[in-house]
Amino acid sequence: MAETSDPSDQFRRAIDRVCEGESLAFDELRALMAAVVQGAVSAPLLTGLLVALKAKGETTEEIGGAARALRDA
């Protein structure tokens, strides 16, 4: 399956991975949250990712990536 740069597709894939217990990398979370700051992601997708991360338990890499995106905004 070819990778896509569509933020919605990236969020869906990330949600699926987190729901399977996988942690996301610093740069991956940074890119996802940058898309949020740019308004490229719907509220339901953002909610899905945040709930999945909370249920799995956020890693320091994930928190750091999100924080970096917000600082860079």
C-alpha cells in the first residue's frame, strides 16, 4: 500500500497503530500535531488519537513531539 501525505489518512493509521499498543516516534507525533495546528485535521480524528494515546499511556517521546509542534507553531 502506498504512503499518502493526506493528514487525515496519517491520523487514521496512527490511531490504528496506537490502538494496537504501538508507540509513535517523536517526529511522527510532531508532524501529526503540526497538522492539527495548521487546521488540516478534523476534531473527531484529533479526539480519536488523543483518546488512543491516553488509553495506551503516552510515552515521553510522544509528549515531546506534541510539545515541539506546539512550540514551533
